[in-house]
Amino acid sequence: MVVVMKKNANENQISRVLFKIEALGSKAHLSRGNIRTIIGVVGDNSNIEPGVFESLDGVERVVPLLGPFKLASRDFRKENSSFSIDGSQIGGKKIIMIAGPCAVESREQLIEAALAVKKAGAVALRGGAFKPRTSPYSFQGLGEEGLKILAEARDIVGLAIVTEVIAPEQVSLVAQYADVLQVGSRNMQNYALLNAVGESHKPVLLKRGLSSTIEEFLNAAEYILSHNNPRVILCERGIRTFETYTRNTLDINAIPVLKSLSHLPVVVDPSHGTGKREYVAAVSRAAIAAGADGLIVEVHPDPENALSDGAQSLRPQEFENLMAELRPVAEAVGRYL
């Protein structure tokens, strides 16, 4: 359930509600909005009567939440969540562009990619230091050395860093370097990892699993939110279907569905969604038209010789062209890049 406080509720009244929730054996999730404060009652609260809270000073109303995901739902928060990624706001009118290579291969490769995507209008740099690969013989990333290169690129170019963490024990290390922790599709239901990134209180970009339903996706986000970490970004990156002409099937439907069910910002990964650079632009336009809050696009200065996902990576000039194509689409739906 959700306890909605009155507009003029003071700190003492809020504290009494928090104390009452803890005393009843549940956890409190405090969310301070621009207009009012709402408090989520997390845990099994089926035996708690709303009147327990309604009688407290400062409480406006109590709203039962019946869905499987509580904190991620529109019932918990009506307005869109919006928060800063190193100075750039996601969840508002501006569409956030995250771009860079699939993997950090060398200092020269990453700095060149970072300069190119920054020039074209990206606000964050993606790049994997740890790469979970299907084959154990494929390039697995540079590890901490890759994180150091990412941090250097941030200092030189001025872009926020988005990079993947693949194990709970890596979270503290990656959090030292990254502005946003990415949980990849293979780890969407790695609950130990979800708990760890939640406890880090860093922004988290959560990718949808290869064969996951939207309900499973939102429940994965719930794990992170339950640790009082409200800065979660949902990422649709395509699901596995019977189709073989593309790497995955990008679920455009998921964008409006997620936006209707949840207040969390939604970004789309057209690179993994298609697996082929020639389709990235078309799918990117569709994603923005459908309501996505951002895109995460793979860009490599030399994709023919990339160590990972070269076929789906745009060249710097292609990314610049994409940005030009997306601006009128964004304007048509009341957004901007």
C-alpha cells in the first residue's frame, strides 16, 4: 500500500508514519515529489488495515496496491520519475542519447569514440569493461583497466559513463568509476546482483531479459527499488523470437506498455534489438515516436575490426547522421535531443 501525505505534512508527521511502518514489520520506501510526499509500505501488508495510517496526522489517504510490482508501478507514483545522470536529466522532455562501443578495446579506440559521440550530441558514453559472452573464447573485456580508460575518457570528453557490472562482488569496484551501472539482459534475474546494485544507490540501467515478460522485467526493477534506490532506467533491447533475419525482435509495444504501467524512464537499445547497423536508424525513429526517453546506441570508430558486435555498431559519421534524423521526430512528439 501507499501512504499519501498531505501537501503541508511536516517532518515529524512523516517520521511518525515511517516509525509505524517499521513497527508493523514492514519496510518504508520514502519518495519526496515536487508536490507531496508518498511512502510505500513494502512487504507483506495484507493484514495491515489502512485505518492504521489514516488516523495519523498529516496523512491524506492510503492507497492499496494490488499488482505484483509495487514501487515501480504508476499506482505508487503518478508522475514520471526524472533524475540526473551527471547533470543530464532523464525522464523529462529531453531525449537522452547514450552511445559508444560495445567493449573498451584500447585507450585510443575509446577516446576516439567518445569524442565522436560527444560532438554528435550524446550525453553519456557506453562501453563494456566486463563482457559476458556466449562463448568463453570470445573477448571478455579489459576488466579494471577498461574502467580506468572509461574514467579517463570522462575526464577528457566530459561524458557520463554507463558500463555493465556482471557479478555482485564487482559492484563496489565498478561504482568507483561508473556514473550508471548497467545490468545486462543475461543478468536481469540475477537477484543477488539486483540487490547489490540497489544497495549501491547509483543510477541503474536495467536491460530486459532475452525471453522475459514485461511483468518479470518490472519485478526485476522492483528488487533495485526496494533498496531505496529510485534511480532505475528500464531498457528494452529486443527479445528472442523465431525470427532469424535480425539478432532479436525489438518490442516497440513494450515502450507504451511500460510507460503506462510504470513511472520509470524507458530507453531503447536499437543496436542489440536489430543486430545490424542498417536497421538501427529506422528502429531508433520508431522508438522515439513510441515514447522512449532515450536511446543507447553502439558506435565504433572501426566496426569492421571491432572485438565485439561490430556488425551492429554505427560509424561516427553514421551516428551523426542518425542524430540529425532523430531531431524532427523528437520535435513531432513534443521532445528534443
